[in-house]
Amino acid sequence: MGGAGEGKDGAARRLHAALLNRGEDRLFLTDDQLRQGVELMFFAYKEMVGDADRILDERAYGRAHHRCLHFISRRQGLSVAELLEILGVTKQSLNRVLRQLVEDGLVSSSVGAVDRRQRLLRLTAEGEALVRRLSDAQNARMRRVYLESGPEAVRGFRTVLAGMIDEERREAVLDLVLSGAAPEAGRGEG
């Protein structure tokens, strides 16, 4: 199975992989296998966001702040309406978070040149530095796991994640994730 010098950690990883993948070659999955998948998703999400949560706690920010910063960083000049569509939150909850980010000097808000009713959002240098810290923390975990898992597992993982997105929003979300552009108005609503 493994080399003589692989140690307990390598053997434990192989055993866990074998147990996790037992029976997944069948088209029918048992309730227990599905439960395991759901529980693994819970724990993986907890760990992934935990990397960022520790950094956000320094500023008494939450995950809503992180999501706003992340998507503004992906597309500087994003309108508030586009951010609302991406996040799928209420205007009231978004405005509360944005007001704090602007007051704290992480995000700047300006009036649109073409449509004066638009508010366009950009990260400040301080905002960019915070996003870099948050991304670095999460990317380190993702990089490690992707390298340990290999390209076939990464493709499968991405396929599973994409498949979990509601079908009516999937195309818009994949466009956003793959291209970095915000979904067009009216697409992916549901």
C-alpha cells in the first residue's frame, strides 16, 4: 500500500480516504453516505471561514463584511445594485455593512458618472490590504488541499460544488466565479 517510511499520518490519511470513498463508485448512495457528505461540508465550511473569521475578529467584523470586501475587490467600481444581486441580501443589511466599511476607510463610494443615482464601490489601499490578508489565509488552506488531492479530485470537487448551486442561478454564478464579472441584471434571480 504505502512506503515503509510513510509514518502514521500517511497511513491514517489513506485509511480515511478509503473510508470516505467506500461505496461512492455506485450510482446509489446510502443515507449514511449522504449524511457524511453533509457533515463534511459543515466542518469544511467551518474551517474555511474560520481562517478569515480570526482576521475579521480583529476589527469586530463578520462574514457579511468579508463577502462585501471580497466582491468589491474582484470588480472595483461595482455598483451597490450589482453587489446586492451577487450577495442576495436586503438593501438594509447591505447598507449597514457598507456604511461601516466606508466609515472605517476600507471602501470608497462615489456617484456614477453616467447614472448619478448609482453608487460605485472601490476598495481603498487599506481595504485591499485586508482583502489580501483574508485571501492569503483561505488560499493557503485551499492550495494545500488541492495539491494533496490532485487534479482529478479538484475537478470532481468543483463539479460537486457547482452542482449544489440552484440550477436557475448556476450559470450566473459560474460566470461570476470563472470570469470575475458580476452577473447581468435580471440573470440568476430566483
